[in-house]
Amino acid sequence: MTSNSTPPGLARFNALEEHAAYAVLHEACASTTWAKRLLAARPYATSDDLYAASDAAMAELTAVDLEEAMAGHPPIGRPKPGDPTSAREQRGMAGASDELKAEMLELNLAYQEKFGHVFLICATGRTGEQMRDAVKERTGNSPEQEREIVRTELGKINRIRLADLVEEDQT
């Protein structure tokens, strides 16, 4: 593959029919606005173009759009049953002690009570202890601060999920 060619995964994504491409994007991020913006900008010449479009769309999401995106994420420590993506992303909690899992449940509930949504963090590569420390720290934020942190964390998650989509090499 030369540097000028489109990666096979990205070429497949660009070639999808509109409804199928929308479904793939909506699976990556539950924000309808985000998915529609990325869909409208197809085809993408490079993966970096797709990531830049994702970042730009994320930056423009309203509070309502962010809430819609967050609704697609299960609480840390409780990945969606049968969802390999959320299980993989939350791998750091898989081997956590029962005490840590119970503490995360309490912290998640306190966070949700304060902010009205799940605690959202890009969990990929983080340990259960790191996620616990992050929720403890972030519970002290103002709603405005937290909304911008959530926007950043969603952006990281979306990039990882888009990379998985466009860099996979199905034969």
C-alpha cells in the first residue's frame, strides 16, 4: 500500500450505502448530529481526514447532542452484556476486586446524581484504580467543566472506534 492509497477499511466505509454507513457511525457514537456530519463529509481520502471531521463535529455538539452521545455508553464497571466493544474498552475493570467494583458502583451513582448522566471516560488502557480516581476527582467539577471534559473523552473514544473501523483489514 502506498501512502497515497486509501486504507482498505476506509475505502469500505466510503463505499457503504448511506444507511449502512450511518448505522456504523451511530454504533461508534450515539449522537445523531455527529453521525450525520461525518456521513455528509464522505468520502474521506485519509483516516486523518475522518478523525479531523470527527473532532470538528464533536466540538460543535450541543449539550443535548452530548447527552444523546453519553446515553450510548454503559457505566464504568458494567459494560453492555454481549457488547465486545464496551467490554474491551472497560477491560481495566474486568480484574478489579469486588471492593473496587462496589466502590465504582457507589461513585458512578453519586456522579450520576450530581450531573444527570453516566461518568464517561476513555477507559481504554486505564486500570480500575485510575478510573476510580478519575471519577472521584471529576465529581468535584462544575457541570460546565464536566461537560467539556466529557466532550474531550467522547472525542478520544470516537477516534479509537473510528480507527478500529477504518484500519481493520478484512479479507
